[in-house]
Amino acid sequence: MSVATSESSQMHVEAWLPYNYTGRYVTTTNRGLGGCILYNEIDYTSSLGFASIGMNAGFNGSTAEPMLNNPNAIEDYAYRSVHTGTVAGKALTSAFYEAPARKAYYLGCSSGGRQGFKEAQDFPDDFDGILAGAPALGLARIVSWGAYLFQQVGEPSSDSFLPPELWAVVYDEVLRQCDKLDGAADGLLEDPDMCNFTPEVLICGKGGKEGCLTSSQAAAVRGVFSPFYGLDGKLLYPQMSPGINTRRLLPFYLDGNPSPLAVDWFRHIVYNDTTWDGRSFTLQDAATALAQNPFNVETWNGDLSAFASHGGKLLTYHGQQDWVIPPEISQLYYAHVARTMAKPPHELDEFYRLFFVSGMDHCRGGDGAWAIGQDLGAGAGKGSEENALMALVRWVEEGVPPEVLRGAKLAGDGATPEYWRAHCRWPKKNRYVGPGAFTEESAWMCE
Ligand SMILES: [Ca+2]
């Protein structure tokens, strides 16, 4: 479908309406700064019997270029496409099945995760249940954080730059210092907050040795794993999460090129200047981007009372190995909601539950038990005990909330579970207590 988002703009919406319809509607979303329909999400949710709607963000493509000098596209991206597409998708579902859907759900991660929180904040009646992963909350700040990270490591020719083999050494040292803090040397950090990483132990010293850091490189690593503060001295964005596996992959933030997210956003949204390239970035640019905050794309409203009072349930997860959007941003937003609504965790639990998933990269993949049923190919089961989407369905329809989020570590075939781990509901944290190997679910305790 083509759906108008204003008198002079439109979006594309696609519906997959299954024969095995369960009476459940779901909206699926977008990724990054682009606008594409995510067919794997429509495929996944329709296969589970949902009437599934996918939509672009008012434009197609995988960059922010269509937003250049185009406020309608920015408004669609910030919030309007999801809400407008959902209204249209629900109407279509109702017409096709000759009755309104019993319940309406939302599934999304990253940019899609942010869009889910946006719905909970600004369109609280759209959904009964929202599954939002690794949300890009604080969007007008994360773009500046990317520029900051590039400045920490510099260009490949600079003294501070670390080639991939040194980032591998850094990862090994993070594990040496922090892996056992959760009780198990399993290569996974259950609680990166406990990891006060000290990169200076890797400084070369007299004579030097293989795999050591210069002072400039140690400073770069410390900068990456330090919070990012603005001109006014206030926190703009949290640190990169220690425990991201820089032996397995080199995050694009650290590869010696200006952050693509920063370049894309400042060029096409903040300055409408396609020559801006990230090398000139200052804290003043960060302040400008945050002050601009077009159509409140920040998505930082801490009042979810309207969503809660209509009975909505928000289930959210964030990988502890997420190197695109640090998990700490989900923790900071949770704290913001708690203070704004004056509710401690046991009261937030009634409608808002946050789970950190050890060994999960950005939205999926990683070294641990990351397969929680968040998308096609990320599940080892379709029951509510092993699938986050179906756990949300049970919470909404039966009033039984998930106490833990169980994830599977998948074998090389990408399907067979090697082991399971029960991820804890924030602010509880997982600790290995034994007996049995770390691969035993029962050897861990949330406390
Ligand atoms: Ca560990």
C-alpha cells in the first residue's frame, strides 16, 4: 500500500496476512538511519500466525540521504511512519479478516527498538504489547558519540590508532580482568558495570613486547571505555560496553574512518551539508545536534503512565556485547522512567521489564545464549518459555509476565541449542553459583 503521511509525503506499507491467523496483529519496523521494510521480520511474525505489517520510514534505502532538506522524511523517520502505518495496517487487517484483531503487538530492534519506545511514549494506545530490542534511545546523542569515538582512536596513520590485532589483545585483557567477576570464566560478562577496565597494564614499557600499547593507544582505549560528556559537563552518552568482542570483529566506530552514523546524521539532518565529514567534529556540534532534536527523535520521555494505564506491556532486551548501541543506554532510560514516574523496579515490573542478554551483539549474534526468539533464525523454540515474542503474548493475554528471558547458545548449524541461559530481569544480575558447568542453566542465579 501507499499511505499518505502528510499532504506532500507518503510511505510504503506491506501486509502479510496468514491463513493460520491467531487474531493477533503486529507492526514490524526499520533499522539504522535507513527506511527499508524488514522482510525477515514480516516472514517471522506471519509464520507465528500474526497479521504482519511492515513499512518503510517514509523513504527507502539504507542511509539518511533522503532526509536531506526534507522535513517530511525526518518526521516520518522520527515517529510518523510507524504510527501512520499501524493505523493503516490495523484497518486493513480488520477488513481482511472481517473483525478487528484481538491484540496488537510490536516487534523491532535498534532503530526499530527506538520506534517501539516512541510508540509507548507518544501513541500509548497503538499496542497491547511491545517487544523492543537494543533501542537507539537518545538518537540525537549517539550520533555525536560515534564522532567522539573516531576522535579517540584517530586515523590509521595516527599515534593513537590500534590495528585489529591490538584490539584482539585488548579483548583478551578485558576478559582477564573482568570475566570472573560474575563467578564464571566463560568468556562472557554478565555485568559489564562491574568491569572497571584498566588498559594501562598493556603499556609496552622498557624494551617493549609483542601486543603492547603505546601511551597514546592506551589513552584511546580508555577514551572508548569512558563516558562521553558534553560542553556543559553533563553526560551525553555512556561508554562502550567492555566485553564487546574486538577479537572477533572490529566495530566500525574504531576502524579509523569517521563514524558512518555521525556523518550520515550531521550531513543530512543537522547541517544539510553533504561535505561535512566528521573530522571537524567538536562538542559544539554535539550541542547543536541535541538542541535540534527534530520531532523529538531523542525518544527520551520518561513518562509511560498512559501506556501503563491502558494495560500495555513493554518487554525490552539489550545485548551486553552490543558494540553499535551500548546496553548502558537502556539502563539509563530505565532509571529515567523510574524517577519520572516515581516507581521502583517492582512497580515498573507491572508494565515494563528490561533484560540484559550476555553474549549478544547488536540485536542478534554474539558469543553467548543470544537466541531469544527475537527474529527469524534467532530462536530455539516457539513456546513462551523459550521465545521472547511469545513470552510477551502470554504476558498480555494471560497476565503471566516473564521472570527471566531464556536464551539459547546456538551450535554451528545456527539452529541446535548448545546450552540455555536464563537472563535476569533488571536490576537483578546473573551470577554463577554452581554446581555444574557454566553451561548448566541451574548453575546461575539472578540476584
Ligand atoms: Ca563470565
